[in-house]
Amino acid sequence: MERIIPITDLQTRAKKYVDQVREAGEPLVITRRGRAAAVLMDYDQYEGLRETGDELSYPDWRTRLARARKEFSKGKFVTLDAYRRRRSGTPPSTPSGAR
């Protein structure tokens, strides 16, 4: 169920609502004069939404998605944590006792 609050509540309790959005992972609709004016959402979700929009902007997105699904079904994928480590240049963690 969509959560909706007036902007005056956000002005007086911003930290509370930011914490709720981050913990619950559910966006919050902010209204002004009874009409939807903005959305407060967790940054990781926002980032994912933008990346999805970027992917869908390619004319061949359906072909790319089909290829990705096929590769995934064959076990050819990288976990999100591994991808982030690779992008940030952080070396992969090694099991305890390994060198």
C-alpha cells in the first residue's frame, strides 16, 4: 500500500521519514495542497531505477535482456557485491587462512 504524507509532516519530521524509507525500502509520496508533488525513496532503489531507465533507452534492450536471461540460466553471472568490488577496485575477500 502506498504511503502518503503532506509536505508539512515531512518538514517537521524529515529524519523520521528518511529512516523509515531506508529501513522499509518503500517509497513515500509527498503531497502539496492534497496533490502528489514528490517521492521520497531509498537511494539504492533510486539508483537502480535510473540504471533500469538507462538500459531501456537502448533500441536493442529486448535482445540484450534475452541474452542476459540466457546467460543467467547457464550460470554465467556476477553477484552484485562482486560487481561493486570490481568497479571500486577493491580486491576480493579471501577465506580466513588463505594468502
